[in-house]
Amino acid sequence: MLGYLAIFGAALAGYGGMPPYVIAVAAIALASLSYAAHGHLYGQAQELGLLRVVNSVLLRSFANGLLAAGVAYGGGWILRLV
């Protein structure tokens, strides 16, 4: 539910005309929620020596959050123009 709230906040920020750095804030929120949900698995993978895989997963999680927040912000910005 908090993930949807972060995405909705990015869309409202785009609609309200806030600066685009809000996209990064929403992406960090989404990546943090992902880490909070799966943090124990990251710890187990690090113990097994899969540090490179864990870093890759965390980076991809942030990239997915950045994409979702960017699209939501862009959608809000476009709705503002209409």
C-alpha cells in the first residue's frame, strides 16, 4: 500500500508542477520498501557470498522504482497540460 502511495505522490507532484527531483525521492521510497520487505533474503545471500547478485538486485530495484516514479510524474505533468 505504501508503494502505491509513493507512486501516487509522484503523480500528484507532476500535476502540481513540483521540481523533477521528486522522482528520485519516490524512487528511493520504493527501493526502501522493497528492501524492507526482502531484507532478510539479502542478508542470507550476502552470507553465502552472493554480494554481486545482491548489489545487482538492489540496483535493479532502484531502477524499477525510478522508472515507475518517472512515468507517474510524467503522467501527472501531462494531465496538468490537458
